[in-house]
Amino acid sequence: MVLMVRYGMFPLIKEILAAKDGFGEICVRGWVKTKRDMKNLVFIEINDGSCFSGLQCTFDGVPVPAGLSTGSSVEITGRLVPSPSQGQAVELAAAAITVLGGAPAEDTPSIKAYPLQKKRHSLEFLREMPHLRGRTNTIAAVMRVRSAMAFGVHRFFRERGFQYLHTPIITGSDAEGAGAMFRVTTQDPGGTKPERGGDFFGRESFLTVSGQLEAEAYAAALSRVYTFAPAFRAEHSNTARHLAEFWMIEPEAAFFTLSDNMALAEDFLKTLFSAALEECEEDLGFFDTHIEKGIVGTLKSVTESAFTRMTYTEAIAELEKAASSFAYKPYWGCDLQSEHEKYLTEKTAGGPVIVTDYPKEIKAFYMKQNGDGKTVKAMDVLVPRLGEIIGGSEREENLDVLAARMAELGMNDESYDWYLDLRRYGSVPHSGFGMGFERLIQYVTGMANIRDVIPYPRAAGQLY
């Protein structure tokens, strides 16, 4: 087999393990995962992060540097041979080893001991060192899944005629109306050195909570667009579900009704889950065994299920039948809690559910109102085990209705005048949804804490 070695003059371990034939002497590079000494043999497993499995390198009479320990980076040359050990088809019969970078197992006068010596560390411990935790099996597997899912997002929308749109990080409007935004300013924090001429933009500006409103503008020009970008929420929520900085996926499509939106969301999830099952089999096997038993079966079930559709009113009726089993009692007009969403998917429908037509009072100002005057054409996609994973709606395209709703909520018309322009000039029915990328990764991997599915978590009191 000829390895596809393009850069660095050495193959990745993923390529080596996929080889079916021997191919002479090779050179591999990676980090030491384990080292075992026997009478005349030394076994070193190295991994380069390209896949979950490492490559066992056998040193038979070949000298190994004294003090070589877990975490050291090495270059090993040798021949790939069939392995007599179970669980691996090949191993490297090593001829030479070079240490590229040491990782001392004990404290030295100048360097503390490498902190990841043990095979298993708690996720809480690893959160204290995000710059190193990617070298562990768990976090490395998460990041490979994250990479595959990110590529899958772009592939999905590209194949369906959507244009990739870069929306602003700095904004003057609050798309969600929640108010929990980070302010962007050039003013001195102490207020003692005001900038000449006022702040940089001449008005208050913030880090965006969503690119939706800007995406709507380009959907009115390009028909179908999507954003995949960072978003920010200044909520002091120290929970396993919240981040101050995260990534959002937000498609917007002109001429799409709520029905079209639901079909797109269902297709989106099924396509991504199928891609995860196909492309991340080894990593998902690890998560199924060590993180969330049954995760592979859950993903397969979702991809094979027809998503149940029910209105919010129907959902409340189902929940009220089991009201005594909930900590938060369901009633018409309440915002559904996680326990309600899980009940609907796991007990009522036995699979994914799309809930539509929510009360307008608990949804955003831009959602299209139904004729009853009480509800809007909103949708939430709920999946077993997690609950809500996607939220979206048909957007209000009628200028008078939208302006009246904004006035009712006391919103500043001047800040949103550009948004109303979209309804003044060539307005069309349009729809879209949003999904937090980290919530997707949590669902695919079974990881319980959202801070463990992003390379560098940002939360209240946490900045690395």
C-alpha cells in the first residue's frame, strides 16, 4: 500500500493502521501514551491524534532513552509487521527512537512534572488545563467528532443550495431581546480618560448573541444562507449547559414556510447523525463504552425515526396527564422545561418531536403570528435524552404586524429600522432556525458538561 504522505515526510497513524500490506521502513511521530518494560523487550504506544487508536512500537534489543515517559514527543523508525497481540493488526518493529521533546514524570528544578501521567483523570481536573487536555483520549475524541461535524454542517448546506454567510461579531442590536450581552467599548473602564469624540462607534455596541437578523437580510438577496460563527451571552449561569462563548449554526431561507423549516431541521439532524456514525465509528465506540452507554443506538434510532409533530397546545395536554411527576407543573403559557421535553420524546412519542405554535408571549418578537392572535409559527426540535436541540420559526414578513409587535415590547425602532426595511422592500415569507453547535456535540458524544466539548471554555469567572 502506498501511504498518502504529502507533508512532514511521515504518515499519520490513522493511515498506518488502515494499511493492509507492509510497505518497508517507515518513520512515525507522536506522543508517548504508555511504556512497558519487559526482560528483553520494551513496548511503547504512541498516538498522534489522527485517530483514537495508538500504534504499538516494539523495541527488541534496541536501546530506549533513559527516563522516557508519558507525554514525550518522539520519532520512531522501523518496519510495520503483523502483530501477535489481540486488538491490533499491525505493530512497528522499531529500529531507532529519537526524543523530540521530553515530559518529565517528576518535578525538576526548572519544570514541573507532566500532569497527565495517569490513564484516567476527572473531567473537572482537565478543565483546569485546557491547553493540555486535548492529549487525553476523551477530549481528543470529542475534538475529532467536533471537526467531523463542522465539516458535515458545511457539506449539508452546500449540497442544498445555501450560501455561507459571515455575519458581524460586533453588533448594535439584541436579536433575542434577552439583554445579556457583552459591551464592546474603547472607553476607559474607570471612566477617568474618556475618548475624544465619544466611543468608537458613536453608540453602544455589543458582542453578538446571534447572526439571525443579519442573515435574514442576505436571505432576501441570496435566497438561502447560513451562518456558522461564534456567539456570546453574558449570563452568570455556572451550569453544565451554559457558555459565555459558543458557536451557532443559523440557516435562513426566503420563501420557506414553517413546514419547509421543519423538514430542513429534520433532514439536517439525520444527515449529521448519520455522518457521525459513519465517519467517527471508533470515537463513538469509546463514548458508548465509557461516557454514555447506548449513545450509538440512540443516534441510529433518531436517524431511522420519523419526527413526531405536535402543537404546543397538544404538548401541554399530554404533559398535564402526568403533571404530578414534574417538578415544574405544566400549564398553557409556560415555557417548556427540560423535564417536559424529555417526557414528550421518551414517554409520549418514543422518539424525536417537533413542537410548534407556541404562545407569542414566550417567544421572540420576530416570529410570525398565527391568526388566533395568541400563538406564533415557532418550532422547537426535541430529541430523546437531551430535549431541545433546535429552535426556529417562520419570520414575520408583514411590516405593520412586526412594527406593532416591536412597539408593544417597547423596542427601539431606530436601532431596528434597517430590519424593518427588509419588510418595506421586497418582503417575502421566510424561515430559519438556530442550533448551538456545542449542544450538537454533547448529543453526539454523550458528554454531560458543555465545557468539555469546546477547546477553550469561556464561562463566568473562567478565562485562560
